[in-house]
Amino acid sequence: MADSYAADPAPPSPLAVQAIDPQFDRLVSADAKVHRLATGMIFTEGPIWIDDPAGGYLVFSDIPANELKRWSETDGLSTFRKPSHNANGNALDAAGNLLTCEHGSRVVSITEKGERRVLLDRFEGRRFNSPNDVVVKSDGTIWFTDPPYGLPRNEWETLKELPGHFVFRFDPKTSQLAVVARDLDMPNGLCFSPDERHLYIADSGAPRNIRVYPVNADGATLGEGREFAKIDVGGPDGIRCDIRGNLWSTSGDGVQVFTPAGNRVGRVLLPEGGANLCFGGPSGTTLFITARKSLYSVETNVRAAAATTR
Ligand code: MG
């Protein structure tokens, strides 16, 4: 279920980094080890690193298990929240509260002081399809995608209330919710460039590509989008920009990495298809990857573009 539609089953591949272009070595050392940190889950998604004075930790979703998981170097794997309303993508808002896209409830929720409540559940009176992934801009606005993957596939046409698969922007200061993109087949992961002048959106539907949109001078609307890069094994799902503007996308073979110009320079090869990823860890340079039943990590030489993970 969930994003299993996004990518073909991955052929077996080693845990390894693979440079396509020598400049990839500056992002990930050629001898970097890829670790499988945990396994035994069903379909993992939506990782977010949370800094904490007592020790940082990763929160991520096991969508079909209806569970938010927690992982840290010291404590290993545990349950963060169950039931999770089939949580998928996660992000932190400007105040550090957890935002969660929920398939089961078809909402974006917010968790403040440990209390979960519905933040957004409909647009112009119509329920969302199933919010998939969410990112927060430095001005505090919340941007999220809404494909129907979280609904039973044979009931899409009866359950869908909106006339399309949109990308939304919500401004907590004004409570205004607006559609910012409606030209994608299956909008999925999304992230801003480090300067927030561009928004990247993964289309895990028929195009299996990543599109890039200029953010207009108002900071709130998008110009015309274009194809930025195509994933050549499976399709894209979660995406992140690093601080240098390179784009990291999950793919059927793990992770594929593109320069700001859209050239594929390297891969992180996994034995399971990648579904989502984020930077984190004590130094902010660890790449965490949720991939089907497992959680993986690899140490990099870059950190996240500020607005895309925290
Ligand atoms: Mg996704």
C-alpha cells in the first residue's frame, strides 16, 4: 500500500556508494559504509531528525503498521506513537512541532507538547486525498503534496473529493490554504533549494521525474515548472537538497544524487527500494534512508539545506 506504487521492486544490490561522476566523492567518500540500522518493518517513510538536549533521534513512519518509529544511536529502535493514523511524511514547523501527513485520517496533523491534533483536513470543503509529504519554508509556511496513494486503489474514484492531485501551501499566520501546483500526476516528495528560490517536487506517477518550479517574488506562489531530472530505476519518492544545492532522491535502487544542474553524479545502492530520506545525526551530515522494511544510513560530507529538514 501507500507508496508501493511509486517504484518497481528493486533488484538485489549491494550496500554501497557508487560514483558516476568524480565530484560525487566530495559528497560521499568512496569508502563510506552504508549501514542497515533496523529492519523488520513493513513500509517505512517520512524520516525527520529531531535535535534534543538529551540526545538527538530520528522519527519515521511505518505506514501500514500504523506506527511512528523512533531510532537513536543509544536507544536503537522503539515506538514513538501508535496508532499513527497511517502516518507518512513528517517535518518540523517553525516552532519545532512535529507535522505529520496521515493517510488513515487524510489530514496533516500537528503535535504540540505531545498532543496530536488535526491541523488541516480539507480544501474548500473537500477532504484531502491522503497527504503524503510536507516541508516547511523559513517563513513558517507549510507546503505538502496530496496524491491518493493512501486510499484503497480500487476506491480512488469514489473516495476522492478533490478534482486533482494538488500541492498545497498553508500559512499558519493567516490560516490561508492555497493550491500552488496542479500539473503533476502523483506529487510526492518536495523540498526547497537552499536559497528557497526553487521548489522541487517528485512526481512518482507516470513521469517518474523530479520537477522544479521557480518561487515567485511573493514567496508564496510558483512559476512554471519544468523537468529537473528523471529517475532511471523505479521512481522518485522522498527528496532533499543539501546545503550546496545538490538534490538527493530516493529511487528503486536506493538513492540517486543530482547536481543543481540536474546531472546524476552518484548513487547509494540498497537491497531495497528507497522511499524517503533526510539528513541528521549529531553533526547533521548523516543521511538516513527509509527503504521498505528497513532503515539505512550513510555518512556524507554535506548537511541539509537549512529549510528542508528542520
Ligand atoms: Mg512519499
